[in-house]
Amino acid sequence: MFDWKWNFTFEILPRLLEATLKTLLAAGFGYLIALILGLAFALAQRTPFRLLTHIVREFVEFVRSTPLVLQIFFVFYVGPQFGIRLSPWTSGMIAIGLHYASYLSEVYRAGLDSVPKGQWEACIALNLSVKRTYYKIIIPQAIPTVIPGFGNYLVAIFKDTPMLSVIGVTELFHAATSIGAETYRFLEPYTLVGLIFLAISLPTAMFIRRFEDWMRASLGMKKLYAKD
Amino acid sequence: MQSYVEFLQTYAPRFVDGTLVTLQQAGLGTILAVVIALVMAFMKMSSFFPVRWVGIVYIEIFRGTSLLVQMYWIFFVLPLFGLTLNKFTAGFLAVGLNLGAYGAELVRGGIQSVPRGQYEAAIALNLPPFKRMRRIIFPQALLNMLPPWGNLLIELLKSTALVALISVTDLMFESKMINSTTLLSAQTFGTALIIYYLIARFILTPGMRGLEKRLSRKLSIG
Amino acid sequence: MSSEKFPLVLRGDDVPMVRFDRVTKRYGDLTVLDSLDLDVRTNEMVAIIGPSGSGKTTVLRMLMTLELIDEGVIYVDGKPLTHMGKDGQLVRARKSYLRKMRSNIGMVFQQFNLFPHMTALDNCMEAPVQSLGLSKDEARQRSVELLQMVGLEDKMNQYPARLSGGQQQRVAIARALAMRPKIMLFDEVTSALDPEVIGEVTNVIRKLNNEYNLTMLMVTHQMGFAREISDRVCFFYEGKIAEQGPPDQLFGAPQNERTEAFLSAVLAAD
């Protein structure tokens, strides 16, 4: 029944840890893409061009409402259908980047909306350029609102990287399933994967919470998470 | 365009079959998630330390690891402990247990957003704690938590797609099969994406909004 | 601070309805109530006034068991409120004992705290049915009478969102009275009201004072009303009673300079 083999565990650990690095890389890179694209999506929805805002809005809604794993398949397989060969890594980054850009665009939007209208009006009255308005006035005030969302989605992206294994990206989950297929032992690989995820996501989540509280305190706002 | 219509005609039955399985997974997963959310939320709010700890640990573990990892663990590792589940059960079980953990935080948030004055009035009127929760606090909490639950249910629907990876024949699985035979990836996966979107946008979202309206009318708040 | 033991029960002919015996309450470093001694006689109406942070609301909240006592004992009708006797010592009370004691006390809040998802009548019926175990018919009869008494019989099937502040507060009073408490606590019950409806609520309190046998404690900023209606006024300052006495004496000729300073500041603001 319960038959944990410790020497097997130590055998596979290096391979799993190496794959973890790939996972972190995938998560980090995907998050970066999402941060940039997400801002683009958010700003695109604030332009006066009705057609553009509409299209972007519908696209964002569509991507948010459909499964990431299906989107990964779509990006990976659609390319070859039209003659474009995308590597698993590239397809994965595109899919994850687009998917989380849609989530983050909502976070950006909420952040920008949270800045009181009066601030925008003051900028107009003071004849500040659009660039200065955003840089110096609006974005600094939007930051406290968006940090929780940014933090949560960083952890979420990390936890979604296993989906990349389905198109052959050799991240942590892929390594575990490979080990399982090779050795017919599932207990240690899958448990270790779970533990490694926990070991990374829990401290990260805690750190994000502390960072939020620090940020709010230093901006003079009350604590968001009371001691439970 | 003509070929797409032909494509749909040929494969519609398979898409429909897959969608039905997806809906079953989503439905069962939702029921489980709601139960888990309620149980774990109240455990986490208990004043009895061991009970509270179970709630906290459950929520942190299921939120801190991937659904896919959990699903594989339930399907491949649990048999080693003597609990063998068929893939359909393992699928919605993992989905329900995972999203229930997120749901627990929504329940907790809803309850904690009820104004403190309501608790104090209930204490002043000497209402016993269980009645206080059931008759005063929870009805108000329920209305507060419906919007975020709407989002969670969409996440749940999307999460069911992962059960295809343990070979449950849902919409995702069917579209993978169709893709491998036809290689018409855009049509196949595109159709699947559209179906998910339609369910989320035109069934789930209006459904939740209708529920909100009915509940707020029934409780006559606002 | 006296080191006498706290009695298990108050005996004698003239047992006060409420006694605070060397009660202390702290929030972290801040001492909100400092070894407070306060007696309230049966059917007495005591007004509690003082600057914010003086501890006056805490007195009421502790009596309603919304806050825990750090030191000292509160007695209600001779018996300890949140403690019980065990082998000759006072220990923290069991929940069942606490609930029994709590049923003697009713409270009306500054923010009304009516249950928004229930009608006025349901609000009043809730406690008699769920806490006292009355039948729905008995509870309804009692609640209708009380709503009549506060002048809101015609609104009894309305939800709180449809009622004005003054009406909501009157429902809140009826709701508290439905428990038939011996002691009624009023925590700044007019402070959240528009000026024109304050009179509705003070009229009800006046009526209660005249027609019912209730011991009442009232924290208020309405000095005129306090002077008119109370038997005794307590002026709180920094967690202690700085001065207390009959209203005419305290308002007319305050002995303590802090009392005087407070009164002149408050009355000048009108």
C-alpha cells in the first residue's frame, strides 16, 4: 500500500529540480509578456476609437472565458495547419501570455478606474501632457489597487505551467509524468511535484500579502489583511 | 466557409457528446465545490483550534498546488492507498475539491463583509450562535458573495477541460480526437473554444445574474 | 485599588440592579475603563455623558456582553453577569449561564442595526421566537403591541430600507423591548439621526421612562433631554467617573472643573 522509496526519491530529485527551473522560467517569461500585453489591452480599451475598444473588449472576454489548455492546443496546432511551425515553448508562451494578458488587462482597468475622476480633470486643468498625466499622476495612484491582482496572477501563472506539458514543454509536471511512465512509480514523483509547488507558491503568496500591507501602510492606508 | 459548415455537420454529434460530458463534470464539480466551500469556510472560522487548522491546511494545499497535479494524484496515486476511482469520478472530484478551496475564501469573505452591527444586534437579542448565522448573517452574506461566485463558476467550467488529460471524453477530449484525425486544428479547436465561450457567456453569466436578482428580491435588500 | 474579594452574590435590602465593581477594560496599552465603580438602582434612569474616548460607550457594551472584562465584576440584579460561582470562587461563566443573564438586558444602537432582510414586524418577532421560545402567535401579538406603542403599527410590514432613520430607530427600540428586559441600554441612539426626527425617538424614550418599570442607561449628547429625563447624570472622563449627581446639580452647578469645561464646550456648540 504505502510504499515510499526514499532512495528513489533522491534519485529523481535532481531531475525534478532542474525541471523546476524551466517552470520558473516559463512562468516568469509568460508573466512578463502578460504584463506588457495586458497594459496594451487595457489602454486600447480607453481610446476613443469605438471599433478598436469593442474588438479588444470582445477578445479579452473570449480569452478569459475559455480554457487555457485548449488555447495552448489551438496555438500549437493551428500554426502547422497554415504552414507556420511553432516550437512548444513558443506556442506555450504565446498562449499563456495572451491568456494572462486578458486577466491582467482587467486588473489594469480596475486600477485606472480606481483613480478619482477629479485627478484626471486636474491634469487637464494644469495642461499636463498625456504622458506626464499617466506617468506622474495616474499610475502612481493606481498601483496600490493593482498590486493584489498582479500578485495573485503571478502565483496563478506559476500553477498553470503544468498545462504546457501537454504540448511537450519539459517543465516540472512533464518531468514527473515522464518519470512515472519510465519507472511505473507515481507516488514519489507526483507527491514531490505537489510539494515543490507548495514550497514555492505558499511563501510567494505570503510575501505578496506582506508586500501589499507594507505598500498600503507606506501610502497611509489601513491594513488589508487583519490578523486572522 | 462551406467546408466549415460541412465540418460542423460531420462532427456535430461528437462535439455535442463532449459538451454533455463537460456539463456533467461542471455540474457535479459545482455541487462538490459548494459543499466543500461551505464546510471549509466554517471550519476555518471556528474558534476551536484543531478544526480551524484543518480548514486552513486544506485551503492552502488545494490553492497552492495545480489542479492538474491534484487530478493526477487522485487518479494515479490514490489507488496505491487503496482508493481506486474511475476517471470520470476522479475528474470532477479534483475539480470540486480544488475550486471548493477557492470558494471557501469567497464564503468567508461574504460572511465577513456583513456589518459588525448585525452581529451585535443579534447578540443583544440573545440569539443562539447557530440561529444567528443561519437567520441573520448568512442570508446577507449570500447576497454579497454571489458576484464572485459567478466568476468562480466560469473558472470551474474552464477547469473541467483538464479532465481530458486523464482521458475523460469531454469536449476537450473530443476536439483533440477530431484534430488528430482531420488535422483541421483551427476549425476543431476553434469550435470547441466557441462552445465554451457560449456556455460561459450565455448560460452561466446570465444565470448567476438572475440568481442575484431573485435572491435580492427575496431578501428585499436594496 | 481595593483588594477585597468579589462577592459571589450581592445580598441585602437595597441591591442595585446594576453594579460595576472595580471594572477595568484595556485595549492594548490604552486603559479605557479604570477600576470603575458604578451602581444603578432599580428603575433608575442614568444618563452618561463625556468626551469621546472617555469610556462611556464601553460601559454599555460591557453590560451587553459585547466586550470582555479585564478586571472586576459586573453584577446584574445581584448576580455576576459574566462570572459564576464555583467552589467559592468567581470564574468566567459558562455560555448557558451567560445567555440566561443576558436576557435581562436590551440594547439600542447608534446605527440601529435592524436586520435588512426582515420586515419591522419580523425584526421584533425574531428574538422572542428564536431566543425566548415563544410561539409565533404570541410573538406576533407582543410585537404588534410594541410597534403600536412606538407609533409604527402601520409600517410593520415594511422593510427597513423603506423607513426613515427615526422610524428605524423606533423599530429598534420595539425590537429590544420584545425581550422584556429589566435593563435597557441606549448607545447614542439619536447621534445618527437627522435633527427633525430626533424628537420621535426621544418621545418614545420619555414614554418608556414614564410608563414602564425599566432600569435605563443612556449614553447621549442630547444634554437638554438628559437633563429633563434622567434621575442621575454621570460625567465620564478618561475611564473614570469624574462627577455624578442629579441633573440639575450637575448641569446647573458642576463641582468638577473638567465637567464645567466639557459642558461649556458642548452647550456653546448648539
